[in-house]
Amino acid sequence: MCDETTERELDERLAKRALTRRHFAAGSTAALVAGGLASQAFAIPRFDPAKLIEEQAAVPTPDGEIDGLFIRPKEGKHPGVIIWPDIHGVRPSFFDMARSLASSGYAVMAANPYYRTHKGRLFGDGEAIRSPGGWDRVKPHRAPLSPETVGTDAIAVCDVMERSSHVDMQRGVGTAGFCMTGSWTLRAAAAVPDRIKAAASFHGGGLVTDADDSPHRLAPKIKGGVLIAIAEDDHERQPEAEGVLIKAFAEANVPAEIEVYEGAMHGWVPTDSRAYDKKQSDKAWGRMLALFKEQLA
């Protein structure tokens, strides 16, 4: 999961990776990469803005209004998808991923997880959680979040989609989440099982805990299919989690694809992440689309 230890381990892995690549200058470039100062051209999932419609989201909940974007193809009714960002919150790269998903034929609610205490973008260009004061900036916005708030937010978004003439609720709703929101996809699917039919978790944190409400214990409440894409370093930190997840979903008879992505570091899917791995990100994205195609048919 995303924490100070993860960031420190990522620094170490990036430094080692830099030193082993011939096209990096030894030593100096490695230090730049480890420090987050080296520039990198991030690939953006493909989409055609001319074929999409975007609206500002304003989803009423018991705690306020979820802001973000509602993005859909210009024509037709489509299955809904709720997509939550990683710990950094909503930002241009996240909205581009939502646009890419919408271009694949989905009505996408790209939701701000911090709406209770902060509207819009939390970090500006060039800023991240590892920047000075970054963790302190995030903490007050994470504090109000809980398994219960995930459920109420999922219900609220599904209610809005139910009333939308652009969402085909007969086909259901999918969810996608990254890092801290990876577990939210499972919680949402368990909270709204009659409407949420597919859950995709990418390098999700806290999927297996000792708590009675650990996400893996929710498997019997989920109807539909699940994709859990695990970072290799997350697996190294908690190697037993993969087996626990496989067993939980098998016993619940819930179709689940659970895989450790070789060489992928925590945060490898978002295109603006320091850990971004295009090959493994493309693979994970493709598996999500396959899941949605199957479960939201």
C-alpha cells in the first residue's frame, strides 16, 4: 500500500534499476531518478475527445457532493463504471485514464475520494505525496474515510447512474481503483451487489488484514467478477495475501483473476507514477477491459 515505507522502497528499486540500464549514465542519473527529479515522457491511454461528452460531477451523498467528471461516449447507453484515483487524488492523468475507459464504451464516473474535505485537485503540477509536506497534506482528507463511507459513496453514484438516460443499468456497473482505492472496489461490490458486477483492483493496499471487515472476507457478498492485480513489491511485503485472496474467492464461487505482476512496482498502472511500467500497465488495463466486457455484457 502507499506509505512512507513504500516510497522509500520505490526509491531504492528505481536507483537499482537505473544503475543496471546501459542508457542511463551511471551514478548521477541514478541519483536523479531516485530523487524524483528526472523527467520522463509518460504514455497516455488512447482516446478521442471528439467522441466523448464530459460533465462536471455533483453526486449527492449524506456527507456532501462527490465532485469529478462524468465521461461517456456521445451516443447510446452504456454500462457504468466508477473509477477512483490513488492516494494523490484526482488530476489530469487520472481523468485521461477515465476518458480512455469511456472511449471503450462505458459511462464513467471519475470520482474525487476526498470530496468531504477538499474539492478538485489536491496536488499541483510537479507535486506529489513525497514532496515536502505531502503526507501531511493528505492525512486530514483520508481521516474521514472508512469502509462505511466507501459503501455510501458507491450507493450514491449508482443512484445517480440509475437516473441517467446515458447509463444502461441492466448491464450493471464496474469499479476500478488504485493503491488505497484498490480495496474500495471490493467494498463497493459487496455494498451494492445487485448493481456492481465487476471490480478491478490495481496495486491495492489492505486487501487482506486481520479485521473482521477485511476486503477478502467480503467475497461471499460479491456478485460478478473480480480482477486483483498485485505489484511484485507489495507481494514481497505480504506474500501470503495472494493465496488468501485466491482461497476466499474460490470458496465464495466468485470468478476472480488474481495475479502478481512480475517486475511491477507499487503504483505501476497510473501513467504519471514514478513506478509506471507501460508493458505491465497495458496488460492490466487489457485484463480490466476483458473483465468488464464479460461481466457487463
